[in-house]
Amino acid sequence: MGKKAKEHRKKVAKRNRIIAQERKRFEKMSQELLTKMYEQSNNQSTQPTFNLPNMDGPLFVPTTEPIINSTVQSGPII
């Protein structure tokens, strides 16, 4: 395996790790929200109030670099 291939694998592994972390974070927040909603619906209060979990900061999505010499065209071909 060449140097470029190793570097590419390293970048892909890092990107996949970051995506998996964000997916777990989102799933955890969603599960907490659904649990709170379920508990409040079981309490049968007249005016349910849903307190959202702490959502400080945007979800991190890694930037992607344009692929040079890719086979995908940038626009429609007529």
C-alpha cells in the first residue's frame, strides 16, 4: 500500500469516527427527549411542558475537500 493510500485511509477513518460520534450524540439527545415526553405524558398533566436537552452549538459536520480529477461531472452534459 502506497503512502497516498495510507493517508487517504487515515483521513477516511477520522471522518467516519467524527460522523459516528455525532450520530451517537444526536441519538442520545433524541432518546432523552422522547423519554421526557413519555414520562410527562404518563403524568397526564393538563399543560405538558417539554424542556429540550442542552443543544449548545451546532452538530459538527466535517468539511469535505473537492476531489481532483473525479469521474463525476460538475454539471449536466448536453
